[in-house]
Amino acid sequence: PTSFNEATKAADDLRQRKAVIVNLENVDAAMARRVVDFLSGCAYALDGKVKKIALATYLFCPHSMDVMGDLETLQTELEDSMS
């Protein structure tokens, strides 16, 4: 998102039971925190889920979707395979 208004569009997608991927790599830290907090609250209110899928990328899912795996598990598995 380049503005907070785009985050509200993502929230509307969540309400319509669509998954949303948000890439915050090119967003300043204050805006990124605001967007993640807002969409996390939206996901919580809709019984959805939030997963960090990359360094600055998040997946917000409605309650009707299951998400398998996460970034932390993938990193642990990668580190274990390199040992």
C-alpha cells in the first residue's frame, strides 16, 4: 500500500472472504506498522488469520481459509537442513 486508504480496500476484501497479501517492503516503518495493526484487527474481528510469509510481507485470511506453514517454521527447517 502507498496510503492508508489502500489498507481499507484490503479490509473490504477480507470482509468479502478474500485472502489478502500485503507487501510492505517499500513502505516507511510507521505506515507499515499502522497497516499491519489495522489489518490484524480486521482479521481478528472476522475470526481470520495473519501469517508473516516473508520479511515484510503478510498474508491475511478470512476465517473460511486454512493456512499451512509459516515463515518461522520454514526458516527453522532450512537451518536444520544446512547443519
